[in-house]
Amino acid sequence: MRLKTIGAWWVIGLLAGCAGTPDPAKVAAQQHEGSAEILADLKKKGSLLLVRMVDSPFLGDVNCDGYITLRKINAGKPDETEPPLSVGSAAAYRLQNPNKLSLGQLFSATVQRYERWFVPIAPGRYAVTYASCHYGNTTIEAGGDQDGLFGRTFSYVRPFGGDSTITIGQGQIVDAGYIRLAGTRSDPRVVGSEATPAERDLMKSVMPEVYPSITFTKFGS
């Protein structure tokens, strides 16, 4: 275990050493190009959404790689007549209580990464109906709105409890902060919280052209 730890830090040091000092003009050009792509994505469905999935197994928070399934709410319940929307989890770079044993992000935040994490979405009110995330050897699944071994034979559509809903306005670029899964797979709940000030500062530094247009909120608000 000790050798693995030393090896991991050696790799991180090597990556940092090879990175060098970035050219400011090149960085600015990349930021401008990435920002233009984000604004172009905004036109696809009318709005954009970003969310980060995290878990708190022990000694702090960790990134939970995965996705959530959203359905638009019509007449007070999830609409099953329209296809659901899958939203992949963005990386959480600046958690309030990071796990001290986690190596964190090996790759730096860039506007191109945020462009992939901002998902085009139509304006409206949505509910989480399925979630899946994993880190290390841990996998967490909740809800039944998914395709299984037998297709959708055993699937079911039911909104999660807790902070499982969010309203997306026309033309908004929404940062929905962090979501944590609580409860059980058959009776799941969402705990939502807004992006930390440090997370926002990081976003401002890598995409200054887009940052003023971002609406910071959380699920359940």
C-alpha cells in the first residue's frame, strides 16, 4: 500500500513537471473558443444544465462519477410520454469538505471540460427519476427509470424524494451545484447544495466570458 501511494504521487509530480508554464495567449484563445461552444450549445434546446454528484463515505466528500435521469414534470408528475434526459456528472474541483485521502483531480479544469458538462435542456420543471454513480469499488444506484436486462419490463418512473426537482428558465445557463443520494434504492432522496465560492472562482478563472451568464442554484430550490 505504501509503494502504491508513493507511485501515485510520483506520477502526479511527473505530470506537474511536464506541464510547464502555459502560454497566456494560447490559454485566452482556448477560453474564447470553448466559451463560444458553450453559447452555441445554449441554442440547441434553449438552456443548459450542469450538476456534480458527490458522496461522503468517510473523512469527507468525493466525486461520484455517473449520471442522473431527469423527466419534465407535467400535471404534477414526471412526463412518461417524452424521452427522459440523462445528465452526466461534472467533476467537483472545490468541495467544501474534500476527502483528505482522495488524490483529487489529476487533470485541471478547462472551459472545454465545462462545455462537455453543460448539457442542453429545454426550459421547464424537472424531477430526478434515476441516478447512478461510482467511485473506486463503490457503485450507487437509485430509482427504477432505466433500461435493464429485459429492457424496461421491470422499470418504473417515480420522482425521488427530498431535493429532487429543479426549474430551468428560458435562456439560462444553470449550475445546479452538488447532489448527494440518501435513503434507499427503492425510496431514494436527493440532498442538494450550491457550488462553493471556491468552485465558482475556479469557473470564473477558466471561462470568464461565460461566467457572468451562469445562474447558480441547487436542486430543491
